[in-house]
Amino acid sequence: MFYKNTLKTLSTKEEEFEYLLFDEHTSTLTDEKQKVASGKTVYNFRTGDGDLKPGYGFEDIKMPTSYTDLDNETVITLRGTQAKAIWKMKWYNYNEEVNTYYLFYYNDEGYICYDNLFSERYYPFIIPNDFTQTPYGINYRVNSQDLFLLSGEGENLLVISGNGNESYDTVPIIKSCCSHYGKLFAITASEDSQLIYNEDVDITNWTNEKTANLDFNDERGVLNRIISYNDYIYVFRDYGITQLSIYGSDDDFAINHIYLSDSYIYPDSIAQSGDNVYFLERSGLKCFNGSSVKNIELGCEKLLSAFNQSKCWATCFEGKYYLACKCDFADGQQIGCESYNNGYVNNALLVYDIEKEHLDILRGVDINQVLALNNPYKSKLVACFNNQYIGKIGQLTEDGKLFGNSLGGYWKSVKTDLGYHNKKKRIKHFSIKASGNAEVTISSEKESKTFNILPKDKIQRIRVNISGNEFEVKIMTSGQANISNFVLTASVKK
């Protein structure tokens, strides 16, 4: 918040005071007449601790080539000119008694490609296939064996294991599945109003004789995602969540419709962190704990609600919810991908710190998918992209750059009367410490002044001398810069 600090002054006609900025993240819902301190629009900065730090960014994904030398990393080279989807796989090698970790992707050549994350990489392994669209992929485990399943249009179910690849033509196209207490549960593309369960957890043994259906024909709509956790099956649907409890008999289920939404749930926004599942619906971000749903106030709901988020994509990684989405910043600027002639699919990455309940925004990047590449050795948040960076798989950074190109940071405050309603104030000066070039604009209803700040390793004091009733502060950086110790000194007539 702004913190008021009354200063002693020799004048008997004015009271001088200070305000500190940056302690709250962006809030498009702010009432500018009452709220004194939050940023109205903030992007490409990391905030929350009293400073403005360089924002999030991406660089080419690099991983170690050995489990014993984790500091020596090399770039994972992408085959083809586009990564259309990315997945991960853990496979236990019984011969060497060690887990191995892989990055999979589907490219524009129609190949499923993969790389071992912790070995020498000379060229990606490829798996020929006949998928005509990006398939659904999931890491699966049957009888102590790790498998990677791929299902989609144009190809039979493809099962990848340490023993090779197998194709199965008896399994329908799956769009979501999981195992639960020795049974397979799945949602198929052709029957998405039914939950299909198989008495055999081995999906490769799928037969109609061993399969039964549960019909869900109610106002919650079709089935989109299925999750097993907290001893239950949860089915995420167009407009709600249904819980299944399984008892002793194969066909003994208790079905509980525990949530009915008044707006559409975006399937690719569903991500689990600990005991909670987070998802986006048209009305905003939600948190589901297994029994109830609560609203998460991000403060940028107006940015999100301006667009259909059908192409959004989310994951949870190290206590944060990452959402690639499309936002309307409504400021007339074009940042990064927003200037592309052929348009963009997404233009922002929202990073929500679950514990701190704090939001940062990366603006100007068109992300296709994000993936939490977790393992015990070196975990990373990675992404594949649309448009300019379509030929890359990137890893998240904190340097405010997209593959070497700086996006620049932007912070604009609400219009505030500094806590003195209908009294004339004067901004006398401000203090700032900047590690890089910055531009500071201070405006009132009467006038506006812009100051170019050069980097120094000490606090600078800049004279302003602007009068008015309400004020707005804007700070912009064109490169990497840490902005701190920003203090407005103002006076008000007694």
C-alpha cells in the first residue's frame, strides 16, 4: 500500500507527507476514488516485496547430460519447425534400477519426438504415427510398468514403453483417462456424455465385454477431464464437477454432483497443486478442494473476461498456478506478440502464487502449452509457443526476456487523492533507486511530467512540483531494471 508518513516542516500552511508504492499487485477492479495504493495496470515486472523486479521470460530449454553433473546443461534441439504439444514421461528402468525422465513433443512433421533429459542428446528419437490432429497424451502405470499413452484422430491407441511401441485398434479415441482402485476410467471423444470404466486397469486389454458406461445427461454438460485424488474420482464437465465413490461391487458407485457453475469451465485450465485443483471459468479463477469450490480474486478479471479463453492452458509448478491466456489490456499498446500481422492466440502468462495469493503478469508472449517438467534432479517450467517462437521449446526465466529480446516493464497506479479528499495537494519530489533505465510519469488532472531515470547504485531524488487533487504514477522500463525505494513526497494545505 501507500504508507503515509507525516514529515515535520517549517511551514504552518502545509503538511508534508510521504507515500511508498509497489506493495500490491495489479487490480483492475480497484475503485480509483477510494483505493489509495494498488497498481491499476502492471505487467512484465515481478512484484510483491516492495520492489519492481525484471519480469518472467523464456529461453531455450537446457537440461543436464548427466545425473552426476547437474550444472552442465545443453540445449535440447527441436526437430521440425513447430512443437504442437509437449508432454513428460517417467520410466523406471529395471535393468539399471533407476528412473529415467523424458520430454515428448508432437511436431509439424507428424512425428512424436522425445529426448532423455539426463543423457547426451545428439538427435531426438522419433516415433512415426498417423495422427491427423494433436493427440491426447498421458503417463500411465500398469502392473509396475510405466507407459506413455497417445490417443487421437487418425491413429490407433499408441502405447510407448521401455520395450518399444505398440498400437491397439480396440480402444476408442480417449480425451481423458486415469486409473483408480484397479479400474480404468476414461472419457472418449465419441461418447463425451458418458464415463466409461473398465474392470481391467490395463487399457491395452480394452474390450466391450469388460467395459460399462455411466451416463451423465444433466445441466452440467459433457465430460471433459477426469482426475483421481483423495480416494475419489472427479469428473470436470462443461458446467460443473461430479464426484464418484466406488464401493465393493464393480458396479456399485455413489454419484454426487458437488458443483454447478453458471459459466463454462475451460478444460485445459484444470491443474492440481497439493490437495487443491485450480481451474478457470468465464467468471474467474476457482479453487476446488474435493468438496467445495471457492473464488480466487486475481484482480485482473476484467482483462480475462474480455475474451473467450478456449485456447488457454495451465499447469501448477512449485506452488504457483501458471495460466497462458488472452487478455485485453485496453491501453492501446502492442507488446510482443500483439503486433503480429496474423494476430495471436494468447498474449499473456498469469503467474499466481498460491500461498502468497499474489499475481504477476507476463505480457506479449503467445504460449501454446505450459508443462511442469518435475523430477528429483532439476525441475523446470517449460512451454511451447505459437507464432514467432513456434519452433522453440522454452524454459521459464526471471530476466524479463523472450529468447534474448527484452519486453520492458510497465507499472501504472490508480488515480488517487493520496487520502486527502477535495484538498489541493502538490507532489514536491520523489525518490527512486533504479538499476537500469526507467521512465517515470506523474500526472494530475491539470498537468503531467515525464522524467528519464538513469541507473545508479544509490537513491536518487527527483524534483516534480505538480499540483492537483488526484494523481497517477506510471513507470516504464525498456530493459532489465530493478526499481525500488520509490517514495512520493507531497504537501497538502491545512
